[in-house]
Amino acid sequence: MTKTALVTGASSGIGKAIAALLLEEDWEVYGIGRDFSDCDLINHPQFISGQFDLLDEEKLTSFLNQLPLSSLKLLVNNAGAAWYGMHETISDRQIETMVHTNLELPMKLTARLLRSLRDNHGTIINIASVTALQTSTHGAVYGALKAGLLHFSRTLFEENRKAGLKVSVILPDMTDTALYRNADFTADLTEGCSLSPQEVAETVRFILQQPEGALVSELVIRPQYHRIKKKV
């Protein structure tokens, strides 16, 4: 029986790693990303790509209309956007983009697909951040939005648990992705100072492998060491 997943931010980083893992597990994966030109997933027969900016409502709606709702079992809200710095240095446009990508979009996607996922006893996995649990110096907006995503996930589960819908949230610490391209810092290159996208993706496998009736509702994953450095 076909199992279909929708993964946002699937063209690179954590989203790409999650999509690759699901394909290994024989899922049909619909992946949304801005640029799949360097993404080998598009050659897989069970991967259907949507190359567009998630801010493009028309293209998003058109892509969602292609989803086979009868087999939709998994939604992974992974796409993220971040700018860092003292709060007064963050522009209105940057704030709006972060709000839309990190919180508004997961809420809207979930609302659109919730009935099908609930009918299919499916799973929603939201990729938040460890910053949802602590203060986020030079990342106040990003941290606040991830905290909102965590709260949304908790409440969504309580609303739907009696119907058999599973809702999990993963809270990774610093991961080696392009999310920090707008930051003036990066993880130390020493092994163990940042997570790989594949390590985060493995937590998705762990969540999906839980027996029926059990749920990993929240999972924090961290590198062994906490060492960051200024970009040269």
C-alpha cells in the first residue's frame, strides 16, 4: 500500500536528508524546495518535486492539488528562514519572511491537510529548534517563532489525539546547513560541534518506527560540544 509524505524545504539540508530517508523506506515523497538543480532526489521514481518559493501562494496551491490525499500519511514542516543580529538590525521584510516560513506556513499547510492526515491516522512532524526552549541572543524572532511552532504542535496533538493523529516536534541544535548563511557565526569545524542533516533525519525514522499507540511527542538532538566561531 502506497504511503505518501509531503516534505517542505526538501531541496537541501535537513529536508533533503529526511526526503532521502523516506525514499529508502519506500515512501512516495512530494518535496517542495526553491532549487533542485543540485539535488539528486529528482532522479528517484518515487520523488515528486515542486520547485518554487513557498511564499508563492498560487504555485503552492497548485502543487497541493496534486497530492493523493487518500494515501497521505505524513507531513513534515521543515522549511525555515533565519536572519541573525541585534533585533533593531532586522528589517521588516526579514521579519515577515521568517514569520511566514517558520510559523504561518506550517499552520496553513496543517490546516489544509489535517482532515486527510487524521482520516488516515497519519503523522505530522514539525522541525523546530532548540532555541524554542531557551533565550536566543541575536535570534529573537527566529527563537520566538520556533517556540510558537512547539506550542502549536503540543496543542494540535491534544486536539487530535483521540482521532489517532500523531504530532511530533523535533528540536535540533546547531546543524550543518545553509540556515546560518545570513549569520556572522558558524559552528566550529571540529567533529562533534554540529549535527549533520542525516543525524537529524534519523530522528524522523525513530519517530515513525514507534509502535501503534506510542508517540515521541518532542525530541531534542544536540551535538556533543557547543563551540561556535565568528566567520572570517
